[in-house]
Amino acid sequence: MEDLFPYFPLLFVAFGALIILRSIKGIIDGKQFVRQAQRVPGVVSDVRTTFVGRGEHLRAMQRPVLTFTTVEGREITTEAATTSDLGIGNETEVL
């Protein structure tokens, strides 16, 4: 077992390299989605507030609920994955 001890730092390097590669792939995939996605107008139909943390670290996160019609004509209502300051009734572009 003592013979393996010098190789532990390589394990952390390999793990770090995997994390970096996954991050790079996520960035590339996200940019590719934004380039290829069809854009449609949407409107904020609701705002959902969730609270994160405790005590003095308590924060409110507001995510808009978007309603939009797809290119195929289907009406979709979904909660945005990111937080936003958009209020009810505001129009926005949906990918």
C-alpha cells in the first residue's frame, strides 16, 4: 500500500482534468444550442420565488415562468432554469 502513496497526486490531477474537460464540453454544447435554437417570443406569466440558505445567509431566488408558442404551434409554459428580474407581463425571447 505504501507503494501507491506517491500516485495519489496523479489521481487528483486526473480527476481535475476530467472536470475541466466536462466543463469545456458543456460550454461548447451550450454555444452550439444557442446557435441552432429557434427563437420565439414569450411572456412572463408568473414568477416563482424560492429561498436558499439559512439565517443571515437566506436569499430569495426568483425564476420567471414563461409561456410561449413553439414554431409548430404548441403552447408551452415552463419555469426558466435561471433567475431573472423580469416581472409578470414582460416579453422575452425564448430559445
